Amino acid sequence: CKTLIQPEPLELDTAWGLDHGSWSVLKHIYPDANVPVVQLSLDTQRSATAHYELAKLFKALRHKGVLIVGSGNMIHNLALVDFKNMHLDNYGYDWAIESNAKLHQWILEGNTDALLHYEKQGEALRLAIPTPDHYWPLLYILALKEKHEKIHFFNDSLLAGSLSMTSLMIKAS
């Protein structure tokens, strides 16, 4: 893995266990935990564009048959979660609904510029993505998409007003 992602300097660290962003997803896909996992820590000093460019280097892994999972949330504002309405299906604030629609549109159109500069796209997106750590994994997956492949959305709903657990998968046409 380390030699395929060049020229980036990568260091392997086995002292720290898996983050909840990894195990909370993988436990549903591989409940027996019988697959090797390499988790990438996100460098908060990098820009969204730098993360997207780094992610392109992971195509070498993808072409070798490695499953790459980007775990995060397109909309993730914990400060504004409506705990009283957690039970409602597909419930989102107006700004979350607007952001969700814009993100879907940009993903399907391949509008990388808008996705990389989300913080310049208005108040709704600033509320939807108050910090980028849950958003950047999406960029890693989108960077791996080939031109002939399609995006398939699933688990596509809003939760508690200010969260979206929307997932996407890249599929060959």
C-alpha cells in the first residue's frame, strides 16, 4: 500500500485502533472482522483540493482490487441536531434540504469545482459542513471515479434536521 501511493510520504501506525468512522461502517459489511483494514488519517492542514488530488493516487490501489470506503457525512452539523425529532423519517432543516439537493446535483454533474469549494457556495453549505472532516471522505471517493462509471446513491435521507447519512457507490456503466 505504502509503495503504491507515491510520491506522498506515508507512515504506518499500528498503535492506534480504528476510528469510529471505520469500524461503525465495516462492522455491517464484514461482521466477522475477517478482512485487513488500513485507515487513513486526514491531514487537517490540507485543503479540500489537496485531499482530492491525494485521493487520485489511490486509483492504483483500486485497480489492484482494494475496496476503498470513504466514511463521513455529506451534511454533518452536530451543534444543530434536533434530538426531539430523531424519530422522523427524512427530516431536515431547509438549509439541509437545500445543501443535500446541491451536493447531489454537483456529484451527478461531476461539478468538482463546486464540491471542492463548498464553503463559497452560500450559507446553506456553510451550515451543512461546519467542519470538513466528515465531508472530505466524499472527495476521496469521487476522485476515484472513472469517466465511464456512474454514481449510485443509497441510504439517502436526512436525519434529525442537520445530518445526512447519504452514501454513494461507484459502479461501472
